[in-house]
Amino acid sequence: MPENRLIKVLVISHMHPRRNAPINGIFVLDQNIAHTNESMELKVISPIPYVPRFMQNTPKRKGYRGVPRNETIQNIPVHYPRYFCLPGPFFHGVSIFPFSQQILPLMQQIITHFTPDILHAHAATPDGYAGLRLGKKFGIPTVCTLHGSDINQYPYYGPLVNQITKKVISETDQVIAVSKDLKKNAEKLAAPGSPIEVIYNGIDTEKFSINDSARFSIRKRFGLGPQDFVLIFIGYLKKDKGIRELIHSFLDLSSSYPHLHLFVVGDGMERDLVQDVSTRQKTSGQLHFIDEILNKEVPDFLNAADVLILPSYTEGCPTVIKEALACGKPVIASNVGGIPEVIQDGNNGLLIPAKDVSALTNAIRRCVDNIQDCCEMGKNSRSIVEENFTLKKNALLHRRVYQKLIKEHRKKD
């Protein structure tokens, strides 16, 4: 097919921004926008759980009610069909079936006027199963991108999810993994129908860039000066993100380093722990809990920091690490998942064992005590992103995959 031919892609992703959750799955939206710049036209189906009133006991569940049926984000049409879903890991396998069933009537409407060349699902379950089922029904080549938890955690929720994940891996026309480690873990679960492609998530290097003005502005907001050393954590506050280990390390170091500060940006199950420590630390004012920031503020907060910290127990290939590198920051992170494919120990960051408070403390101390070495690692960070992890490169690699599938599909016809 011609290199510049317009390719129509129908995306299925429960991880996608929406009006009342603008940073949800932002990496999927960024990828979609980059694709539209490379002669691709996209429509998105992003199913939303239907939560009965008696179960709307969290802000997240209440928020589903305010989601419109359709909206346009960055010139990309997004549809939000509802499906019945009980919360919690135990019900994940059961929810996979209503997820795909509720997409069916909407899909029938869309293909009559959009006629997609490719169906691209993000995550093996529930999206990948829906893509596999609908791709076969309508005769559309199907791609499924594996992002991390869908391979490293969900298959172990129970035998049903395990079997469905294996089916997606083995029967989808093309499986993509966001890291080599994730590819290896998927292949341990099931033999893929064709070799799994590794395509790293890309970063908007214009949006995420070195910005001294933003650094000064954010630091001024929190009463910090150029002499202060700032660590930052951005992510969901849950145990397996290593947030307890981070707090422990920070408390160990904060009294010895009065100029050391920690920004904790995020929300989640460990929120109360962070808030409690933050309250007890009021005298020193070194721990700053920021429960929510706008997506457009993320680059500013990364620029304000000196080091990003991500001491997770498990990971796929976290986008926030590449965002920090693009802003010229070194990263201290656990040596798990796809992280060592991005962080070169001693070159653009430091790798530590997961769950190791002592190693985390020593890594932070090394950065604080050796500012020059820390700055050198930061200088290397930006060039590594520009060479390997841009949105443009991501889009070009996806286009190559799509073209190959379309060509093979036409040969079968």
C-alpha cells in the first residue's frame, strides 16, 4: 500500500482521558494525536463502567455518571458506551464479557460510515478480548498493545482471566508490548500467533522539555529556592508503587538534610498515610502532598524537581520515567519490568532493588551529596529520550505494523 495512504484506526481503550478525568490514560491520547499527524484517522471507543447508585461510594465511581456518551478530544471523536462492571479484582474476569458485548451495537454504527482498516485495543483484558472478538466478527485486522498490569497482574486474578489473556496473546493478529520484559512475560503465558513487536510509548518532547522558568515558578509557589534539593513522586498512591518505602527513606534523610524536599503527586489507597506524615512534618515543611494537578502542569512539576523517584514492586515501562528524562532529570527507580530498558544505571539514573529501603535511602543520599554527578545524569537523560522514545518514532513504528497487517489481510481476501 502507498506509504502516505490514510489509515483508519478504531481504538478500543478503557484507559482514555475524559471530561472529568483528564489525565486518565493520557499516554493513549498522546499516541493517538501523534498517529493523526502521520496520515492516520482515528475514532476511539472507551467503555465506562455502569455503577448502580448504591455502589457509588467513591469519587471515582460517582464520576462515571457525569461522562457524556460522546465527545471530541483534540479533534478525535471518543465514544463512551456503558457496561456493567462490579468493582474489584475478583470480578475482573466476569466484566470482560459485558465490556465486549456493549461495544457491539456501537461498533456496527461506526463501521457503516468509518470503515476502519485496523482495530487497535489497549490492554489484553478487557479491551484485547473485545478487539479480538469484534475483529473476527467484522473481518478487521486486530492489534493489541500490552501495557503492564494486563500481563503482570490481571492473569493471576483467577483462571478465567488467565485463559482469556492467553487467547488474546495467541489469536490476535499482532500483539505489541511496551517493553522487552513485558514481551517475555507474555510469551511465558502463551505462544503468540506472530512475533510480538516491542514499541515503547513515546513522549511529547516539546511538551516535556527543560524549562528553567517553570522550575523557578513552581519552587516559588512552595517557598523553595535554588539551594533546595527536590525529589518528586508522580503516580497512583498504592502499596506496590513503593510509596511506603519512599516515605520511610525520606523520613530517615529529612532531619540530616534540611534542604531536602519531597513532592508526592497523586491519589489512591495510600493517600491517608501520605497526608498523615505530611501533617506530622509541618514543622520542617519538607514533605509536600499534592493530591491532584492538571496534566499541563506535570512538565512544570518535573522541572521543579531534581530527581524523580519510582520505587515500584512491578512495572511495565512507566511513561512518567520518560517524561522526567525528557525534562532533563535523572531517575531513581526499582530494577523491575521494563525500567532497566530505559534507565542506564549511573548514566541517566540509579537502579535499586524493589522493597529495599536501605538501597533507596543510599541512592537518594548519593544524589544529594553529589550534585555534579546528578546534573551529569540529567544531561544524558534528554538525549536518550530524543533518540529512542519520541511520539514520532512511536507513530512511525505503529504505521509500519498497520501497513503490514492491511497488506496481509488483502492477500487473504
